[in-house]
Amino acid sequence: MLHHIHTLKAAILAVAILLGLTAIHGTAHAAPLQKIVLAGGCFWCVEADFEKVDGVKAAISGFAGGTVANPSYKQVVRGGTGHYEVVEITYDPDKVSYEKLLNIFFRSIDPTDAGGQFCDRGDSYRSAIFVSDPAQKAIAEAEKSKVEQALGTSVATMILPAAPFYPAEEYHQDYYNKTDLILTRFGPKTKAEAYKLYRNGCGRDQRLRQLWGNEAGGDHS
């Protein structure tokens, strides 16, 4: 009996050690979450596109690249602040790579447009990638070059140094998914319904299909 007890204790100890080592191994090799800031025109649309990407943990609409701290939406759309409408994307690099996110990004915008995106015109709606270090810059430049080769034309999307990110007002966050009512020229609509009307009317997804064909990102629902 004593022999069996010692054998059982040894087996339990071995299992405990194995589980402990497995936990340590998993923790040591789990990459920390990363962030990427992208400007692709209307931030409602960019946020909607990226929140459905596997590996993306959060997407926050906001502003970056300007000279005014904590700008309001009204300040930015009036012009003069230098800000882009952007989305700060938090992602798990074990599930989706920086390179893959840029691949998705380019296929979710019109990278040939230097004056804005789709029906939204002006500096705040231009497309850009904000990079934090030389490695990110090199990847962004390589992806941009691939897009130029794929489309056979120059790409207007800027590659810019990282800049302070300022979240937009709560009203803008997850706009595409909100169910509260607003008054539109089509009558009372939920924000989600109004978003779809805007996106379709702006021709965003139609232009993406024209540019990219079956590779087009965006909303195909």
C-alpha cells in the first residue's frame, strides 16, 4: 500500500510539473498585443472593415498627424489642424501579422487617390500608414511597392512617422453597429442603417471591386 501511495504522489507531482512547464512555456511565447494606426478615409468604414478581421482585438476611430492636441471632430473637418481621420487597431501578432494587416488595408481603400477617399474629399480623408520604427517602415514600403505593381500605377498612400493618437468622440465609435435612431433625409434610421446608406451612396465598395476585383476588401454584405 505504501509503495502505491508513493507511486501515486510521484505521478501527481510529475503531472503538476508538466502543467507548470506548459503554462510557463505558453506565457513566455505569447506575443504581446500590438497596435497599428491607419488612415483610410471615413474612420467609420475603416473601423467596420477591421473589426471583423481575425486577430484584431479592438479598432478605435480617432485622429493623428496634426498639430492640435485632442481635436474635436468639428475642428478636424473644418480643416487647419493637419489631422487625418484614422483608426488605431490593436491586434494579436500570433494570429495576424503586420504585413497581413497592410495587405487588407490596401485592398480596403483606393490607394491611387491623393485627394481623399471615395466621396470624402480633403486632407483629413487622405490615406496613410503611421509607422513606429524602421522595421515597420520597411514592411509598409514593400507592401506599397507590391500594390503599385499589382495596379500598374503610382500609390498616393503616405507612409508617415508615428504621431499622437486622439480618440474621436464616443458618438463615432462603432457607428456602423449602433442601433439608436437619428433623423436622415430618408427619414428616421438607426445609425447602422444610416451608415450603410452613406457607404453605399459614397460608392466605396463599388470602387474597391473596380480596383481589386475578387481581392477587394470592404463590406460585401
